[in-house]
Amino acid sequence: MTTAEAPDAHSLVSAARDLIHFDDPQTAGLWPRAAALLGRQAIEAAMEDLWRLSAPGLEDTSAKCQLLCLSHFLGDPDLAGRVHATWHGLSRSCHIRTYELAPTATELEDWLETAWALADHVHRIRGRIARLARV
């Protein structure tokens, strides 16, 4: 039995964006929370990749701990703050509560843009580490 490779953060964000822009009556009411879940998974995948590169073992800590450490390891406090707020917004949106509306497409697009930016930043870090390893 083979283990499927986990999708990368960019693929997860792309899938979430597809849900937002795909108009299908069968997914009405479902796509916002599904897109939020994919967005949160994208952030978690990017952070896991970052920890494997720069702080092995940190991926085994709580999300709160990882989000608190993010600024130091990214070297970009603004992006880390946006990721922190986005992760919490996406997490809230993943839960169905009868008294709360699902996130709007605009909210999701903004959150997904932050998830994409994190994935890009981690990708650049991976490239710098690879270049240093060749030297």
C-alpha cells in the first residue's frame, strides 16, 4: 500500500479558489466552509513545510504555539500577523453554527491571498536553503 503525498499549500489554495468560482447549485451553502477548510489546511501545510526546513519538531506543537513562532522564522512580522488572523478566521468559518453566517466570497478571497503569500514566502525560504546547501 502506498501513501499518497499530502497536497502542497499552493494546490490547496487553488482548490479553495476553484470552489469559490465554480457555480453549482448542488454545492450552494457548502462551498464557503469547504473553501475555508482548504484555506486553513493550506496555512497548516505551509507552516509544516517551514518547520521541516528551519525548526524540526515545531510541527508537533499546538497551532497556537506555531502561530506565535511564525514571525521569528518568517522574518516578516506583517505576514505572520496576517497569517495568525487568517488562520483564526478560517478556523471559525470551518465550524457550522446556526447563528453565524458562512464567510463571503470576498472574505475567503482575502484569506486565501494570505495563505498564498505564506506559501510563496516558505517556497522562497526553501530556495535559499537549497542554494546554501549547494555552496
